[in-house]
Amino acid sequence: QVQLVESGGGLVQPGGSLRLSCAASGFTFSRYTMSWYRQAPGKERELVAVITNIEGSTNYASSVKGRFTISRDNAKSTVYLQMNSLKLEDTAVYYCKAQRVVSAYWGQGTQVTVSS
């Protein structure tokens, strides 16, 4: 069955870094566009970063551009989100998503808390 398992979340001080991972199984990872979303308490889920399947083109929300980097390893069926210069407002549950045409899969999320 399809699984997306996020890991790497935790508690970090402002200005710190975290690297999230999302390990995929049960589908052909290399054919899917992969994204990271986040949802803060009381807010809607928002797109953070996306990476395409073939060319690996990337796009970022303006709030994270220059601080976050999305990457993928198709051989390991894993997508990453390197988060640097973290801010208090980056606190949220982070989800990975796999999408191809009308098929979409979500992970269960990993909590990122930025606090001093």
C-alpha cells in the first residue's frame, strides 16, 4: 500500500536548522511531483515547496524562499526539506504530498516547533 512517512521534525531555536525527510513506498516515486505543505494551529494548510518529477524544477512559497531547499533522491524514493534560519512563524505540522495527474497521497505529518 501507499505510504509517505515524514521524519526529522522537532524543537529548534530561532535561527536554527532542521532537515525533514519523507520516505515513499507503494508507488513509482520518480513519476510523481513531490511537495511539502505545512499547517499551523488555526490556519489553513499551505504549500511550502514543490519539486517536479523529471527535471527536478523547484518552487517555493515567498515566506521560505532563500531559507528552505527541497530536494529528492529518486533512488531512495525520498524527498527532503532543508530548513535554515528558522523563524517562530515556521512552527507547524509539515506534510509531504505526492501528486501525479489526479492521484494524490499525503503523509501523516511531522511537528516542527521553533521556540526560544
